[in-house]
Amino acid sequence: MPAPALRLHLVTLGVDDVARAVGFYESLGMERCMKGSEGVAFFDAGGAVISLYGRDALAKDSDAGELPRGSGSAALAFNVTSESAVDETLDAAAKAGGEILKAPYRVFWGGYIGYFADPDGHVWEVAHNADFKFDERGLLVLAE
């Protein structure tokens, strides 16, 4: 029997301080779920889940050795419906303790993007792409 098709359900971010990270993501409007969980926090990210877990605990669980701070060679992305929403999201991230890595700008393909890092160094892109559409729940719908 073949393995099930790979799907992304959770993105676990290794953080220095779970409580601090929870405060950061709640201040950006993410809703924490399963609040009774100890040592980990889960947030509905619209079709997937962001989990916050101590970096040392994640390293121990995965046997990956010491994990670097931040995103390494990956970035998380949040797509929004307007250029002003890019500006507003980056402003909110900065006010919550994030670091603006790159102020919003127009890119060669016509979009408008900017980057921030959360307090643990995880990189987020905030983007408006006029070709992207969203369903009634706000989930990204890719054309076939």
C-alpha cells in the first residue's frame, strides 16, 4: 500500500520562550486553540496550524541536535488582499516586538511585499499578489 500523499498540517516554530511567542502571535490577531496544552501553543493559521514549541524541546524530540535560531533557509508567508494590508500587517508586527527586515516594495512580477522576523528570528513575508484569490474563509485558492 502506498504512503498517503504528503500534506502540510502544522508548522512548528522552535522558540526561546513559549509565553512570549504566544503574546506576539496573539497581538497579530492569531487565535490560540487548545489552550490547555502545556509547553506548546497551537494557532489556527487558516488551513494549517502554527505551533510554538521550545527550541530545546524540539531539538530533543527530533534528535536534530542544536537547532539554529530563526528560519534558516525558509520563510513563512502571509498573503493579503491589498497593498494597504501589507503595510498594516508589518506595522502591527513591529509594534508587537517583531523586526522589519525589508520595508514593503513593489517586486518585478507586480506584487507588493515586505518582510519581518518574529522575536525568535522566524522570517515572514507579507505579500499582496493581485493574481491570488481567496475563498469565503480567507484561504488562498491557487488557479490550476
